[in-house]
Amino acid sequence: MQIKINEKEETVIITVEEERMDAHNSGNLKERMLQLFDEGKCQLVIDLTAVRFIDSSGLGALVSGFKNASARDGSLKLCCLQPQVRSMFELTRLHRVFEIFTTLEEALEGQS
Amino acid sequence: MPKRVEINIKVPSQTRYLAMIGQIGESLAFSLNNYQGNRRELAYHINLCLTEGLTNAICHGNNSDPDKDVHITISASDDDLVIRIYDQGPGFDISARGKTNAQPCDEGGRGINIILKLMDNVKYLQENGVNVLEMTKALQ
């Protein structure tokens, strides 16, 4: 999976640069997040601007990141969801689990 | 569009084919001349159910063995769209899976429930020694 990682103070911004998050590529994101947690970085914002399609495996990778961040007193926030991606969080009721922001700036403000 | 479109695909049990097959399902949804509903939503749902069904067949049914094929048929008319996905695994009880909702923090276990929510009729059968996941979407 193509992802870009930027850091802003203590927050790591993960930008997913793929149109699809599915069983083929979501494992990469999960592993990358685990590496970040091992490095002690547990304030994550995931920018999903480019993602047009997400399946249960993609959602599972995000849940894994959320659980691991929470277990380390950190956080995982999502931003910039396209409507079809947002609808997947509603279908699976995961919109009640994640903090979801319209823009990256709002997610970063919510972080502090 | 002719009375019924039939698409027949066979691929090795590898997740790298998910995007291609999902895209075929989306394209078919956009080619349905007489569909009156939200076409973009239908296309997404067909892509999603193909992806979930195929992932199940590849990863659980065929244990990601690339020497085993997954066979997919998609059949569409003005009335309905039927997807059949064949795997060579041990099978599972779809009614039991459908009754178990994933807990909010479960990483897996959502695929079959997503299919059950989005399709109008879902069956998992044994046919000539192979398992078939049959998903039907009414188009009228």
C-alpha cells in the first residue's frame, strides 16, 4: 500500500495514497502502524482523501490501529472520508467508535 | 442491453485480483440500462459484495493456495443481478455467521454481515463437491 507519513509535533499523519483499501493491501497499513507504535508514536491521524473504496479488511486494519493506539493512551483519528467510505462506517456502526473529521486541520486541532 | 448478461471468470486464489473483479462488477452496474435506483450506490455495493465474497473464498475457502482457482459468475437481467462465487474449501454455516455481529472493536468478522445487509438473497450451498456463495440483488 502506498502511504505517506508526516509528523506534526507529536502527531503522525498517515496519508493513504490508494483508491482501494481491501484484503490485498490493508495488512501493510496495519504493519506500518504497529511499527509507529513500537517507536512510541501513538497519536495518529489517517487522511483518507484518496480512498474511494474500503472493505471489511480495510476497516479491520483501522480498528487494529485504533485499539493499539488506545491501549497506549494514544489516539487514532480519521479525516477526509469520501461519501461512500463514510457510508461503510455507518453500515458497520464504526462511526460510533472512531473520531471522524471533515478536514485534516480539524483532526489536528482535535488532537491537541 | 440484451435480456441477460453473463460473465464468467476464473482466477488463482490471490487477493491481487480483488480490485480487477470488483471493477468488473462496478462496470456492469453502470451498464444496466433500465435500473431506476441510485446507480453509483449499486455499483459500490456490487464491488463490495464481490470483494467480500472473493476474500472469503480466497483466504478462508481456498486458504490462499494459488494452485486453487476461484470461479466467479455474474449474471444480470432487468430483474436481478446474481453473483456466484465457488471455492474448494471446507465450507461454513452462513446462518450461524450471519447471527454473530462483530463487536465494535473486533478486527474481523464483518464481511458476511456486510453481504447479508446489502444483498436481497444470500445462500451458501454445496454443488458437485464445491461450495457456492450465491448473492442476489433485486433490480426492480
